Amino acid sequence: MTALRCWPGCLAEIVHDHDFPQNVGIRVVVVWRAEEAVFGELWGEDWAIRPSHPIWAWDDDERTTASQSLPGEHVAFHDAWLRPILPPPGTTTTEDRAPIEGEIVGV
């Protein structure tokens, strides 16, 4: 298992979404680790998030239709596509988080 960038209760920003680039920049609250029993098939280290604004996501019909999430609705989202805004609890920086895709580490 790779190091996760987010944690439950984390305020994060969507930094990547290859299916719906219009979601990039939206802030979310990370709620819990996503489970296939709730969201169906997942693609790795996913979280259940609560977005600050409706976001585009695939419906539950095998990725053939999409719609915007409803206010307060939880959506499954990849950990690697989220960037924490605040540092992890008990720290003063985000240095302990996993690197962002394409980020140069140790410079």
C-alpha cells in the first residue's frame, strides 16, 4: 500500500480529474475510506468526499452517463487526485504527505 496523502476530516482540493477537468480546483472534505460495497468498483486508494460545490461524477450505470453530485452527497475520489490544504494533525507542514504526481521531492 502506498502512503496516502489525505485522512478523514482533511480539507483538500481536487488537483486532477481526467474524466471531468472542470472539477479541478473544487475544495472537498475527506470523510472516510471509500468502500466497494457503497460505491461499486473502485480504482485504488479512494476516499468518500463531500464537495463544497456539486462536482461531475459517473453515475452507477457502468460509466456511461454522468451527472453533478447533489449538495451534501458523498462521492468516491482518488487519493492521488486530491491535495491536502492543511497539514496532517500534529504537524506544522505537509512534508509528511505522499508526493503529488509529477512533484519533485527532496529539492
